[in-house]
Amino acid sequence: MSIGFLLYFILFTGFEAEALSYDYSATIECLAQPQKPQYYGGIIQNPELNNGLQAWIQVSEGNVPVTAVVKTSKGFIHAGATVADSNCWSMLKGGLTADKSGPAELYFESKNTSIEIWMDNISLQPFTEKQWRSHQYQSIEKARKRKVLVKAVDEQGNPLPNATISITQTNSAFPIGSAINKNIVNNSAYQNWFTSRFTVATFENEMKWASTEYSQGNEDYSVADAMLKFAKDHNIRVRGHNIFWNDPNYQSSWLSALSPDQLKSAVDKRIQSVVSRYKDQLIGWDVVNENLHFSFFESKLGQDFSARVFNKVNKIDPTQTLFLNEYNTIEDSRDSAVNPTKYIKKIQQIKNYPGSASLPLGIGLESHFPNSPPNLPYMRSSIDTLASAGYPIWITEIDVADQPNQAQYFEQVLREAHSHPKVQGIVMWTAWSPNGNCYRICLVDSNFNNLAGGEVLDKLLSEWGLKKLSGTTDQNGFLKTSLFHGDYQVQINHPSKKNYNLSRHLKVIPNDESKRTSQFVQFSM
Ligand SMILES: *[C@@H]1O[C@H](CO)[C@@H](O)[C@H](O)[C@H]1NC(C)=O
Ligand SMILES: *[C@@H]1O[C@H](CO)[C@@H](O)[C@H](O)[C@H]1NC(C)=O
Ligand SMILES: *[C@@H]1O[C@H](CO)[C@@H](O)[C@H](O)[C@H]1NC(C)=O
Ligand SMILES: *[C@@H]1O[C@H](CO)[C@@H](O)[C@H](O)[C@H]1NC(C)=O
Ligand SMILES: *[C@@H]1O[C@H](CO)[C@@H](O)[C@H](O)[C@H]1NC(C)=O
């Protein structure tokens, strides 16, 4: 059933509204009373619907997926979804990009015809593209950077104006990575390209079960070991990808043929083998890849398969964050198999398994954006909802389908991911291929010359801290700037003082959110 009402929305019309900040808050709790509508309802008239029509959602019984759908003259746009419960109010947070002005109808709908849906405290807030960018900018200033105050003083301790200061980042604290494949082991050009850009790697296929045990009983970790050695030699951290993959299409043929009993012992052996081999050497495991979309192992070994595996992996490698890893949760609102609320319900199911309450769980978002302009409002609001559950969030495989404007869309989704305050790391699904046969986007050609995607990457890396900054101290000897968290080399000299040429390491550390103080560094002879 569905309930609709008419609304008129104008997004991105370019009018200069006062800079309105974005509300990143969300909740996955089931509340006795709905919270107040964000933005006081935005452009929705009568947000409390006191005059009749009751996007706080409640259903008459059970728990039921409810989707927000906007119908325009061009078709239906899925703007958000939740799983609503009876007897309490659930928040449905979503978003859409409107590329045209005109009348539209907003529906909250469910496939289940035997329930009623109630809504209250609805809000729809339009933002211009310019406002959207300014939210990103503000969020980056707050979440990723810190104000830094450099002071130069002379021999007597007096402020030294006109000193020249140059600041070079040597290491970024925010993890940015890419998938790699075995080509990197023996290819120094690939190695140089990679190590000068990334601090994190995920192996495209080489750590997967189908690679390390291609034929049953013959384990071969030589390629994964060589890749891990390369990574360690260059201070590249590695995500463990993956222990199991729940998609039936990607199992070894020998595995698919096993009886449940044989499969169970093969599974136990796999956990023991790969987890103890790489214990303490990774930054997180993708434990049962894509277990919202698929259930190969559950169908053969029982519904609690994933929960049991997470528990076992933690016993062998207790310090690693154990990730769920899924696609379409933030990138495709049309996929009804996964939405942020379903994702959280799955992670809670794993946490509720006996003995699992304190497992260090994490949210992995693959972020393979589909063949369409990315829906950034949906992406952001979905991350907001996921973040309200309190688990660490990583973007694990970001890319964009091959289409016109691919590189431009790639830039848009990378900017949105990097600016979201709750995203703790970004890994791109951009392993290099010698013959241009990349998964969806090649960043460089066979000689490591930039393609359009590589231009985007280098531009963003430069913006996000790799570029060199320089300036001169003011009449009080100060240079004020704002730097990304990370390590820097600061070089200071003065045109008229021969010996005033100093270099110092500076580590910009995240601010205590409540205090927001500047970091201070003083140079004196
Ligand atoms: C939202 O819902 C709550 C609970 O029903 C109500 O108290 C509140 O007044 C509503 N509206 C606003 C604008 O907060
Ligand atoms: C509809 O929802 C009710 C209450 O949750 C549930 O009992 C019923 O099985 C659902 N029907 C369908 C077709 O999903
Ligand atoms: C600083 O530099 C400016 C221009 O280069 C110059 O006019 C000024 O006198 C200098 N001040 C000091 C204190 O050196
Ligand atoms: C790298 O080169 C060595 C020596 O030729 C070879 O034994 C090894 O298999 C190669 N590794 C990969 C991953 O291609
Ligand atoms: C300052 O010292 C560095 C080496 O530490 C040198 O490369 C640079 O040229 C010097 N700069 C000046 C202005 O003397």
C-alpha cells in the first residue's frame, strides 16, 4: 500500500539562499515519540500533519520495509527506505537530486498490503549545488583539518615578520587506498605509481579462498604473501579481503560440490588457515563478503553461519575490526536487498550471537556506483543513518560504472565520501591492468600516464594535503593556516637573516571536538 501527497520541490535552481548547514544526525532507534522534523520541516507545509495526513514512520503490525518514492513526470525516484516497526516511530532519512523543477508526489510505500503506515514530522529540505559543496567544505574543515598557528621569533625572542614558511605533507592521517593485484609484485613502475599515492591496499582477488585454494587441499599463499611483503616494505596497510564470499557464483567448483558436512570442515579449515596466517598484520577483515545480498553458506550450513564465523575469526585475531562488506547500501536506492536499516539489522544480528557482544565490528560500503548520475543526497543520508549505530565506517571499493562523465561522477562520489565526518577511510576499486582491462575504471594507461580518472585522483590528493603550502609571517611573527591531520615538514627561513633556516617535523593531530583549539608551533634560533 502507499500513501501519497502532492508537493512542489525546487532543488538546484541556483537561488542564493542563506548558507544553510546540513544536519548529519540520524537515528536507527525505534522511538515512542518521533523527534522533531529536521530543518523545521523544510519546504513541507504543516510538517506535523495536524490537519490530517499523518518522515517518521510507524506501521500497524510487525516490522515492514517502507520506501520513500518521489513520482515526477519522468518517473519514480527512490529517495530512501527504512524498516518500520509497530508501536514506535522509526526515522526514514533519504534524499534525491532533482534535475528539473516541477510538481512531484512523495509516497511512502510498502509491498505489504495488510499493514497500515503512519507518518509524522516530515521534512523536505532543498539545497542548491553550491550549498551542498559548502557543507562538504565545512565538514572537511571540522572533521579532517585543524587550525595551525606557526610563530617565528628571533634571537631575542621578538616576533619575526616576513619569515618564509613552507609546509610539506609527508604523511596523511586519513587512509586512502586502492585495490591492487599480483601485477604489482614484479612491476616497479606500478609500485612507484601506487606508493606515491596510497597508504592502504586491498587485494583484488589474491587473498580470496578461490585463489589460495584453487584445488581442494592445495593451499598456495605465495602470491598473497608476496603482495603483503610489498605492502609492508612500503608502509602500506592492507585490508583482509576476504575470508568468505557469500555469492554462489564465485565459489570454487570443488567447494560447490561438497556435502554440508564436508563443507563445514572445509570452512573451519579455511578460517584457521587464512586468519592465523595473517593475524595482526592487517587492518580489518571482510569476513563474509556480501552476506546481505547472498546466502550461499547460510543455505547449506544454517542461518547463524555469518554470526558463528565472525565469532571464530575474533578468537584467532582479536584486535582486527571485522567488517561486513556490501554494495548498493549508499550507491543505489533502488536495491531493496540492502538499505542502511537492513544493514544495521544484520550487524546487530551478528552482535547478538552468544558471546559476540563485544566483537569489534565495522561497516564496509563497497560503493560501486551504478550507470547513472550519482545520487549524492541519498549517499550522504544513508551514511548518516549507518553512522547512528556507532560502528566504524569505511568506503571499501569505490568506483563508478563506465559511462559518459565517468571521471566527473568519480570525483563527485569521492568528494562526498571524503567530506562525510563519519567515514574513516576510502579504498578505490582501481587495480591496474596491463592491457586496460580494469574492473570498471582505469586510472592510468599501460605506461602509468594518467587517464581521466587518474587526473581526478591526483587533483583530489593534492587538495587533500599532498600539495606544498607556503606563506610569510605577519607583523606579529604569525602564519595562520589550516592543515589536514597528518605529518608535515615545516621549513622556515628569513631573507635578511642568514642563519635563520630551520626545518622541523610537525604532526597535526585531531582536535578535541568540544574545544576546537589551534595547534601552535614556534620557531626560534
Ligand atoms: C514532532 O513529534 C513530536 C512527538 O509527537 C511532537 O511532540 C512534536 O511537537 C512534533 N513536531 C515538532 C515540530 O517537533
Ligand atoms: C505483512 O506484514 C505482517 C506484519 O508484519 C506479516 O505478518 C505478514 O507476513 C506480511 N506479509 C507479507 C506478504 O510480507
Ligand atoms: C617585509 O617585507 C615587505 C615587502 O617585502 C617590506 O616592505 C617590509 O619592510 C618587510 N618588513 C620587515 C619587518 O622586514
Ligand atoms: C615475480 O617474479 C619472480 C621471479 O621471476 C617469479 O618467481 C614470481 O612468480 C613473480 N611473481 C608474480 C606474482 O608474478
Ligand atoms: C635552507 O636549508 C636547506 C637545507 O636544510 C636548503 O636546501 C635551503 O636552500 C636553505 N634555504 C635558504 C634560503 O638558505
